[in-house]
Amino acid sequence: MILKKFLTSTLVAASMLAMTAPAMAESNEAMHVSSTPKRTVDMVCMVAAVDVREAALQSAFSTFSTAQSAALAARASALHTAWGNTDAKVRRTALKTAWQTYRTAHRAAVSAHRTAHNSAWSAFRAAERACHSVMEEPTSRSENSLN
């Protein structure tokens, strides 16, 4: 039992030392290699991309709003007419048709809006990637100091 505890604590100490050893090692700046390239952003390109995205989103919402307003107006008219029927069977059928027609129009408007919204964001992401560029860097700091 004592031997098991000793071996466990020795293994823990060795693994801790192995994790901290690279941090305690001396650094050699001449051999350091940068692994992350610097990225630059073309600000004019980004402004244009954002403007296009926002215009597309506004247009999509305007189209959705118009379609939804038309669906609501049609539903109001159909419900008004349906409730004016004195025959219960005809009234029930007209009410059911009015609501079904509204649901179909509403779902179509939502689907079209979702498609336009996703399309605007997809186009923006592609434009955003095009606005970013990677600057070439020397492979090590020693090359930097030679210039």
C-alpha cells in the first residue's frame, strides 16, 4: 500500500515536471517561428459587404411584411364573409377555408423570408472572407533582424 502511494505520487510529480519543463526552458529568439500569420482587413470592402447585407435584409423583411399584410387582409375579409353566412354548415366550411388559406400564405411568406435572410447572410460571409487577406511573414525572427 505504501509502495503504491509512493509510485502514484512519483508519477504525478513527474507528469507535473514534464508539463512545466517547456515553460521553464530558455527561449532562443533566433529559432522562434511564428505559426500564426497576420491577417489584414480591407475596411472599404467590409463596409460595402455590410451595406449589401443590410439592404438585402431590409428588402427581405419588407417583402415578408407586404406578404403577411396581404395574408391578414385576405383572412379578415374571408372571416367577415364566413361569419355572415346563416347556414352553419356553409359557415363552418368557409371558416375552415379562410384559416387554411391564411396558414398557407403565412407559411409561404415565412419560408420566403427565411430563404432571403439566409441568402443575405451567406453572401455576406463569402464577401467577408474575400475582404480578409493574409500577410506574408518571414519564417523566423532572425530573418527579420537581418533587414
